[in-house]
Amino acid sequence: MEESLASFFNAPEASETKEVPSSKGGTLFARYWKVRNPRALVFISHGFTEHSKYYNEIASFLNAKGLYCFGHDHIGHGKSSGNRTFINSIDEFVDDVILHINIPRKDNDYSSIPLFLLGHSMGGMIALRATLMYPDMFKGVVFVGPLIIPGPNFGRLDFRVNSRRAPIVRSFLKVLDTFNPEFIIGKIQLEKVSRDKDLREFMTNDDLKWNKGAKVRTILAMVDCIEGNYNLLGSMKTPFLSLHGDKDELCNVIGSRNLMRKAFVEDKILIEFPEAVHNLFMDTSSTRLKSIQSTVEWFDKRC
């Protein structure tokens, strides 16, 4: 194992964990990386199949800048309740984020300090949806390989935005959903997530991570959100930084490029990482550290 990976594996655990209510019933396993007298709050929205513990490292770097970080395992993920990775609607995840955000803001009287979002992959899609639905709530958002346009390896079916096959694929999925909404399609290859073999091994052996494919109902929920978000990119008013690997085959970098081109906001930055794949925070050491540095600097300048 590379010495530089020590920062990931030895990052401090969250200072507090507890269960909080989900908007649709059930419980969310929440993590809080706290600091005294925080300059800002950062809600961390993790990606599909993973969980919030993966963000210990970035949270520790943000803590060092005086930022209070928190997040939860989405319903059906990690230690939260619910059918594993089964999603009826991404808006339910957004509702959970908004509900959770109001807990530390109210309990600690943090309503007057800036609130930011940090989202990876599906978590980036959720963060984008939240900023489109609640444009005045967030001072900014950092996207890391966000799911705006799927890549060719997001399952075996091609349902990319504007694809000629999209209507056919959607009809096929709806038929499958009628008979078996939990039918699993494909399997995400970890080589497409990270180029680091130690981190791939870590993910393979993580009992809390879902290492199978996506369920039919989940795919339909994602397709609905992808199309809904994509049609509203021009109304994006929240400042953002988007970090994306140009070899990301799960979430196409074209999505971040289109967001950059269409968003109706002046403070917008896209940084592309040559040869990098999907999860920049869990990629090779140079990519990982550069993406973390870019994230920390962006938040630090806007607190």
C-alpha cells in the first residue's frame, strides 16, 4: 500500500453518529464531523452503492479549515434502513437531505452561517436536484463526478440523455418493473471507479457497500431525475465547482461540461482530470490529493 493512502485509511472517524428520521419513514445513519465555531456547514451526499464513511478523509481536511461536515447513508445504503439500493424516486432522497440539514441548523443555532453541498456521482445528482429545487438555500456546491449524463458503463443498457435508444430502453425497463422491480441489471466494475488496487480491494471487502448491479426501479428513478435535472440546467443559479475525470465511464464528463455551459451563474468552475476515472476521492494518490485540494480551496474562499 502506498504511504499516501494512509491519509485515507487513517482519517479520523466522525465525532458523532446517530440515527435521524427519513422523510418517508425509516431511519438514516448520520455522521457528524464537528468543529467549534464553524465558518460554514457542508452536507456530504455520497454516491450509489457506497456510504458516508468513505468521506472521513475529505471531512478531516474541511474540518481543518473550520467547516462543520455532516451527512448520512441514503435510505437503502450503508447502515440506514430500507431495501438495499432500492429507489422509488430521487426526490425522496432530496427530501431526506433537506430534513437532515435542518437538524444541526436548528439544534446548534447555525442558521446564520453559510450552507454548502458536496456530492459525488448519484450524490451529485441529488445535490444538483436540491439546488434546483431550493436555489436560495445553498451558498455553493461541489460536484465530484456527478451523475448528469450517464456513461456507457453505467449498467449494460444505454439510456443516455438524447440517445435514440432511450425511449425503447425506458419502455423495456417499465415492462420489467411491472413484473420484478428488484431485477438486477449489470454490475458496476470497480476498475471504472478507481485505478488504485488497494482502494478497489477495500471496496470489494466492504460489507456495507453494495457491489451488485442496479435494480430496475432504481434505474427508472435515476433516469427520471437525470432527464428532469438536464432540462433545468439553464436555471442553475447556485455557484459550483465540478470535478470530473475525463475517462469516467460511469458518469460522462459531458454532463459537467453541459452544466458549465448552461448554468445561469457567473461563479462556476469545471476542472477535468486527465485519465482519471469515476471517484476522484478514491483514485490514484495524485488525483485524490489534487481533487481534495481543489475542493478545500473552493470552499475556503467562499465561507
